[in-house]
Amino acid sequence: MHWLMLALAIGAMAVAATTSSGVLMGVCLLAALLLMVAWVLGLYAARAGARSRDDIAMIDPVELRRLREQAEARKAAASQAEPPAS
């Protein structure tokens, strides 16, 4: 969809370059500016959306607590298994 905005902006610039009416040129230049801004915002939204993480992949608090307990248990078992250094 954002590529359509770019095409329309280019079209508005072409009309502004070829017209002999000052009012039409001003309107087309303003439209081209607004369409270029819309294109940039759409491009940014598409790229940022492609890199965002899925909410389902995030760890819930219960799972996080369980993982911490497992890590603490492993650490405690590893510290008990090592002989004390003299």
C-alpha cells in the first residue's frame, strides 16, 4: 500500500511540472509532499512491523519463575558437587 503512495506522489510531481496553472501546481506540490510523507511512514511501519516480536513467543511470569527455580536448583547442585578448595 505504501508503494501506491509513492506512485501517486510521483504522478502529482509530474502534473505539477507540466501544468501552466500556478494554483494547480501548488495543489499538486502539496499533494506530492503529503503523499511522500505518507509513503515514508508506511515504509517505516512495514519495516518495523516485520521486525517486531510475536506476543505469543514472550514468556509469561509463571514460566519465567519456573525457569529461575530450575536455574537456582542447577546452581545449588553444582556448588554442592564441587569439593571445597583448601
